[in-house]
Amino acid sequence: MEEKLKTALHEKGLRLTPQRQIVLEAMLNLGESHLTADQVYSLVKTQTNDISLATIYRTLELFVEMNLLRRFDSGDGVARYEIDSQKSEHYHHHLICLSCGSIIEFNDDLLDELETKISKKAGFKIADHCLRFFGCCKECQKKGKPGSSQ
């Protein structure tokens, strides 16, 4: 991933600054986490004081442009970022717990048939899709938290 970043930055006439390096490492170390810019900032501030929240936002957006990260909204209006692993043709989906806020990735793509029907009916070439399910995770259901009795 670091080589991909270096190549992509070089192609844009940019370099791998220490700040970009530390943001990338934070995201890579957390794997499948879905972090807000504020959470990334909190993580990297433990490693360096030489970075601002504005730099975090700019770096995350740059990485999204470069297809290293994906940005998505979990329904609360706050952008979250995750590593763009491009494991499949389509973007994976998210199960979002309304009680604890946990985000679970769901990789089965069950929408292929629906996508084909929509494409044919509307005469629209679909490039990709993403889906979010809101509900209550197993742990919150066990604890009897709100939203678990549906």
C-alpha cells in the first residue's frame, strides 16, 4: 500500500510527507476500522504534535482522491474513512448498530439481479452501489438495548 501511495503521489507531483505517512500508517494499522477525521487526529496526536486537524482532513481527502481510502456516511452526517481494499468488484455494504454505533462490513453482493433490472428498465449504466442497513448488533440485542426488540 505504501508503494501504491508513493507512486500515486509522485504522479500528482506530490511527496510522501511525514504527516501523510503517519496518517496512512494509522489507517493501515486499524485495518477494517471506520474512522472519522477526529478519531484519526486523536490517534496520530499520540505520535506527533507536528500535525493539525486541517492536515488530517486534507490528507484523508487526498487519499480518497487517490483511491487509497473510501469515505462514507454512516447515517449520522459524519464522514468516516476506511482502507479501500478493492477486494471485490462492488463496494461492500455496512450494518450500522443504532444502539452502540458499531459498523459491521457485509461483503455478499446480493444486489446484482436488482442492479441489472434497474439498469435495463431505466436505460442507466450503473457503475457501483452501496447499501447501509440500520438496526441492532448481536451484542446490543443480548444486552436488551433499545432497537433490539424488532
